[in-house]
Amino acid sequence: MASYDRPRAGGSPRPPATKGTWWYAAVAGEAAGSFSARVRTRTRRGCLGAVLLLTVVYAGLVLTATGRRWGDAAMTGRRADAVAVTLLREHPSLTGLTTLSLVLGCVLLLATGLIRRRYALTGLAAGGVVTALAVTGLLQRYAPRPRAADTAGLLSSGFPSAQTTLALGVAFGLALVVPYRLRSVAVGAATLWAAAVGAHTLAAGQHRPGDVIAAALVVLAVFCGLLALLARKGKVRPGARRGPAAPGLPVTVPLALLAAAGLGAGLWLLGDTLALPATAPYDPAELRLAHRCGQALAAGVVAATGLVLLGLLRRVDIEGAPTPYRLGGPFVEAAGVPADAEVVGPFTEDLDHEIS
């Protein structure tokens, strides 16, 4: 009991057992080393790191001539990639299926939150998706870039990719509305789907690899900011040690392999593809290599962002069941409250305690 909390005259000089009371828990939640403060710090650092990486990607792949040449080569190289050409020719319905999957993903996100009656978090998840799409649209419209004529007749830069932003936004939004034990399964599977959506946009020539990479970083920055806001509001709680890790292994292991293989292969091939000549003609083998390098890097970055989000939310329960606080001590005993009864509030009915 603090020095300014004193029992009334005639009360017991023995301080009450205040461990676990709600007001001490509230004060502990604002402490520098509290659980909420740690979650807020790491999610805020994740947001700032994603923004920094987004700036590096924009400067390297959009503003520099070498980055633009590599992106153009990756887009042109899809025609020289027999695997991509054959897949799109034999399955022309993939474009329609991709659009339908995006619509179903949005419906799944909203339905999951509404069925579980997590209305506030459902609205927050939907707001995160809308915010990411808004940032994507603003970057596409107002971010400085070279003129379309500089791209030699190719598609103008769609930096970042709206399709990948929507798909990965739905994947990250599921982290707010699904049960704690199913988070790894839901987010991991949805991230794999988002990587497939990004790969289709590259194979179809709708976006460059840098557009998909930038979309993943935009979504990561937005949702890390939302998680930092939730932690600041005290809406995060320690999760169970046997949480979503073990049930999610069938999904997170392939996601980790995709991230490692994609980033490793993409960075290994990047050195060769950046050495393209400044002017045409280009070797078709070099263009095909640039396309595969872009596919690997984009898939690796999308998978890595999903793993980063799951790592930031490790053993973090969002808006879980409130921690049951119990009161004890002489004041509760004097009021005749049974030992196993729950007491709501810091004071008993006889108000045998005052705070001055």
C-alpha cells in the first residue's frame, strides 16, 4: 500500500494484499518494462523498419536507371520464360480466379470477425486494409518517377502493386480477428496466397518485381502501426506459451522455406541481372533470368513480411479474455466476503479504506 493510502482509525495496520488488483495492473501496464510497452516498442520499430526499407526500394528500383532497367528486363523476360507463358496460355482463367480470390478474402476477413463478435477489431482490420490501399494509391499517383516514355513503351510503373496490397492486407487483418491458437495457420496460409497473387501479377506483366516488394512493405508498416496503437491502448495481453506455434508448423515451415529460398536465390541472381547492357538488344536468356530473379525476390519478401508479423505477435494475445484479479487482505475478510469469491473493484461494501 502506498504511503498516501491509509486505513481509517481503528483499522488493521497490516497492509492489504494488493498483488493482482486492477489499479496496480493498470499502473504496471504503463511502466517502461511492462508487456504492453515491450509490444509497443517492437511493433513501432517494425513499422519504422518497413518504412525505411520501402524508401530504399523506391530509391533503388524506381529512381535509378539501373533499377528501372532491371524492372523492365524482368517484365520483358516473362515472354522468354516458357514456364510462365505455358501456364498463362493453358490456364487463361487464372486472372479471373485471382480477382475472385481477392473478393472472397475480403468476405472471409469480415465474416470471421463478425461471427466471433469482435466488432472493434474487425473494423480496425478493415481500416488497416483500406489505409494500406490508400497509401498505395497515393504512391502510385504522386510518387515522383520517370516519364512513361522513358520505359520504351512498357507498362508505366504501378509502384506499389494494389493486388498484392489487398491480398497481404487481408492476410495480416486475419491476425486481429482469428483465435489466438489459429493465428499462425490463418496468417501463414493467407500469406502464401498473397505471394501467389503477387507472382501472378508478375507473370501476367501487370507489375514489376519492385511493385510487389513495395506493396508488402506498405502493408507491414500499416499493420505494425495499428498493433503499436493497440498496445498503447492496453489491448494486448500475454498469450499462452503453448500458443499458435505448434499448430501452425505445417504452414509456417513452408513460409519460412519460401522466404529463405526466394531471398537467397533472388539476391544470388540479382548480381548477374543488374549487369544488363544499357541499350538493346538483350539476350533472351538474360531477360528470362531477370524475370525469375524478380519472381524469387518478390515471393521471398512477401513471405518474410508474414514471418515478421508473426514474430512480432509471438505470445501476444490481442483483446483476449481479461485477467481475473482477486482481492484479499483484512478489509475483504472484515467485509465477510468468502475466500473464493470474485470482488469487483478495489473497495468492499463497508468502504473501510480511503485514498487521500
